[in-house]
Amino acid sequence: MNRATSLSRETLSLAPGARARNRGDGAFRGIVTALAWSILALVALMVFKMVDASMPAIQRFGLEFLWGTTWDPVGQRFGALPFIFGTVVSSLIALLVGGPIGLGAAIFLSELAPGWLRNPISFLVELLAAIPSVVYGLWGIFVMAPWLRSSVEPFLGQSLGFLPLFQGPSYGIGMLAGGLILAIMILPTITAVSRDVLRAVPVVQREGMLALGATRWEVIRHVVVPSALSGILGAVILGMGRALGETMAVTMVIGNRPEIVASLFAPSYTMASVIANEFSEATYNLYLSVLMEIGLALLGVTLLLNTLARLLVWRTTRRAQGGY
């Protein structure tokens, strides 16, 4: 009886401290919850303000703005199709070139590279993401564009000139240059995410195939890559999101001409580039509203692609950890 009484007294004596800790935990929980919701509120506020600023253009042109081809600020006639075309085509070029290279590098780093080589190469790949985009643009102007003009584009014109994609004069500056500079810039994203997803595949699956007599290539082809396929797709979509929103480097090498031309040698324009180039020249409200509508469309596409990519990567990682 005396022991029970003493325990109850100790519990009562500790109760104020426990209550204080509980209040502290509750306050901390409330603060971090508010911070998390503030991110969503920031995105919602951004979308609201962009929609509000775009309303004059939406009311004036409607959906016709998305497939209009005329860009005449003086005559107040605007169409976004040349910029959508340039954005989509340059991003597709980047994926066609950078996607296989990034996936190959990820497979090498996760499955084949020796330990002494894996970390240095991983560091160099991730270092590409830290280089400012204006540096990529300068390199593109002074190194890549002359090389394309003197060597690559003449060769493509001579060997594949029967295709509309490789016809016309060689400028060096154009759609092909913009796509290639984007391919270099999305390599770190595709490589890093694909590497992590491939390494998340359980080792038991690899060992099972090897025990059945499969070669290393067969294990990679039939087990590792299929198991991580949705995550690899997520990495590619993340890379495409980066390509869609890139501004400075593409602006410096793509030529900035609002035309729809089949040739990859011809100059083009992107949605991000036209906003960067002409925002300071928007001298009346409708012009500014049109640029805001282009930014709204670009924001929507980027958010959609990044959300889809995150869901795919999460699905693959959860499946590798035994979830459903």
C-alpha cells in the first residue's frame, strides 16, 4: 500500500513536466504543419495571381491563343503555337539524346562500376547540375554552335538531307543547338534518379537470376530494369520538366525566332525564352497579360509532369521495399 502511494505521488510530481512537454510537442507540431501547408498556399497563390493577370488575354483571345501562329506586339495580335512548338520539340530532342545516355550511366553506376570509380563519376554527374545555366549558354555559343555549323549540320544535311528535319542552311544556332544543350542539362536529373531507383531493386532478385545461370546482362535486362521501369519513367519525366522550364541557356542558342519550321537547323523560340526576352518590352497591359498566360501554361505543364514523376518514383520505391 505504501509503495503504491509513493508511486502515485511520483506520478503526480512528474505530471507538470509531462504536461509541459506535451504542450511543447503540440506547439511544434502546429508550427511544422503550418509551414507544410504554407508551401501549398504559396503555389495556390501563385496560380491565382497568374490566372488573374492572364484574364485580359484569355477574354480577348480565348483558346485561339494556343494555336495562333502570329506574334505581332505592335498590331496586338498574339499566338502561342510557335513557342509551344519550340518548347516541345527542343524538349523531345533533349530526351532522345540525354535519356539513353543518362539511363546508360545510371545502369553503369548502379550495376557495373567498381567501388573506386563509382563515387568519382557520381560526383561529376551531380556536378553538372551545379553549373549555372548561363555558363552552359556561353559554352553553347562559343563551342557547340560553331562545331554544329561547321561539322555536324553539314554532315546531317549530306547524309539525311532527304528528310525535312535536316534541310536548310547550317546556322549552328537553332533548334538542334537548343535541344542538345538541354540534353546536357537534364543528364544529372535522369542519371541520379534512375541510379537510386535501380539500386532500390532488391538484391534477392539479382541473386535469384544469377543462381539460375543468367549473365550480368540478362539480370539487368530481365530483372533490374523491368522492376524499376516506372521509376525510370519518372526520372525521364523529371528531366523533361527541367527541359520545359529552362530559360537562359536555351535563349542563348536557339535563335529566338517565332516560326514553325520542320528543319532542326532553323532558329526557333520557347515559352520560357519569350517571357525572358520580352517581359521588359511589355509596354501595355494586354502584352503583359499574354506573357503571363504563356507562363501560366508553362507552370501547369511543369507541375503536372513533376507530380506524375514523383508518383512513379514513389511507387517503384515502395514496391521495392515490400509495399503495395
